[in-house]
Amino acid sequence: MRNNTLTAAMGSYIDRLRRGWQRGWLPPLALWLLAALLPACGSSPSTDAGTVSASIKNENNYKATDVLTIPQVATAPGADLHICWNTLSTDLLNHPLNPVTDIDAVTFLQTIGITEQQIAAQFAASQFQQAKNVQLYRTFLVDHTTTPPSTCADLSTFKLGGAALVPAQDYVVAPDTKYLLLFAQGATPGVGSKSMVFIEPTPGETNLSVAAPEGASILAFTADLQTPKPVNIPAAGPYVIDWSQLTQDGLGNQVIYQKLDSLFLGYYQMTVAELQAHCLDFDRIATSIYRVAIPTGAKSVDLASAQTDQGVAFTGFAGQGNGFWGVALLCSSCQSPAPVAVAILNPS
């Protein structure tokens, strides 16, 4: 309490000094020095969820690489192509997929001034800039109320609002122009992609159909979970875990805190090397699984609020055997399906 009172008093004093500097009677350096002292007078570190007991930093986060090799299909130019995903059985993570229930939208992208290799690299790094690269896009939304829902659609049925795709003018041979189809769960273009394919209008080609390629054949992913330092956390609690000092995701991109929406906590009855070999299955091969939602922009959560899918609360790290605990920070609206962060916990 005393520290909090002192912090408030110092803040008020600095505010008065700031007004004095604006009137010209205090050197700005003095104001800066006083402000720099203020955090040292405060209480112990805390974040959104309370007093921090463990911190995920860049040194704790896994390091990953992913490479997208997107197939290309040559077709007749200007044709009203017949697009199907009825045989699609695996997504980019090599997880089983039901084409009837798991595909909500198929999006056609027309890009200008960017190569297929650049598009693939940007999607792999979750850095594809639709506003900059996409000249035109149209989407076919699957109607899941029909029996059965559609698993095929013609290009002319792809729309944006009331504007339909016109293949004769929107799918033609043009300089620096590429075309990409995204098969996705969810209706946000570029997010939730399960498979993707380049289509190429080719003079003299008569092909009028395109099938979604298996997602498992597109993404090559590797991860390093053994080199990063484990995150120390009190075995007996409290369990507030913080990531305010985490600035890079596993792929080396800047972390955008506002996009993080859930934390996964899992216990693994295996070695870290075994999890590393199947890192993208982190949420499928855990012995115990707990989840907690991350409020928008939050940089910490209390693991005590984590629950299983059946509503059983997390009560501590004891009684699990000789395996290990790990956490993952997730972003459901990001282009890459890989976790933003994966860290091994060291309860002690």
C-alpha cells in the first residue's frame, strides 16, 4: 500500500514538473530522470491477470520454419472453371478433414506484381498483405443448410457482395498476374486455409476443372523445442503466466498481442524430442489438455482459469508422472496455422 501511495505521489509531482517545463522553468533532462525513477518506486510486477509467476520470453519460445509448396494447375483461359474439394481429406497440418463440414468458403485471388514463390513465402510466414497484393477477390460461401452442402462450384458463382466473378475478364492471361484458390474454414479471405492451389490460364489448354490438392502435401514444417530455455513456474502456484516480453513468434515475426485469443496448456507423457517431431499435433497428443481464452490485447492469464473441454479446472502440476508440461499461445485469425509460441514449463 505504501509503495502504491508513493507511486501516485511521484506521478502527481512529475505532472506538476511537466507543466513547469512547458512554462520554461525546468530542464527536460531533469523531468526525464525523475520519470525514469518512478517504476522503481512501484509495487511488484503485475499484468492483466495479477502478479506474474512465470514469463515467456523470446529465449523460451520455439523456433520454427515452414515452407509452402503450392501446386499449380493449368486451365483454359477465361473459362468458367468447375472447382471441387469433394476429395479433400487432409489439411495443411496433415490433420483429417471432412470436405462436407470443414470447408466454409473457397476464395479466388487475383494478384498483381508478385510471383508464386513470393506468395507462398508470405503465406508461410503469415505476412501476406491482401490490401497490397490482391487486385480482385471473390468468394464462394458454402451453404451448410443444404443436404448435402456443396463440394463443387463454378467460378461464375464466386461473389463479393452482389458482384460476381466474370471469368472472361477476371481470369485471363495478363502480365505479372497470378491466380490463387484458397479452401478455408471460416469466411475471412486468407485465414483458416486448409488447402490452396495456383490456377494458370494457359493458351491452348482445354482443362476446365480444378480439384483441391491435399493439404498435407503443401506444408513442410520443422520446429526446435529442445534448444529454447524452459519457463520456470512455481509448482505450487500462483500460476499467472505472462508474455509481455515476447516480441517474436516461432517464425520470427513480430507478435501482435491483439491477435492472440487462446492459451493451450498440455501435459505430455513423452520426451520433448518426440513432441518436437510432431509439434503441429501439440493439441492432439497431449495426455491432459486445458485451455483458457485470452482477452483482447491481454499479455497474461492465470492458468487457474484454464479448463478441459469438459469444464474441469486446472488445479496444479502434481500427479502427472514423468512427462512434461507445455504451453502454446494461439491466434485463430492468423494466416499461418502454427502456434505463435510454444514453450516448455519447468514447475519447481
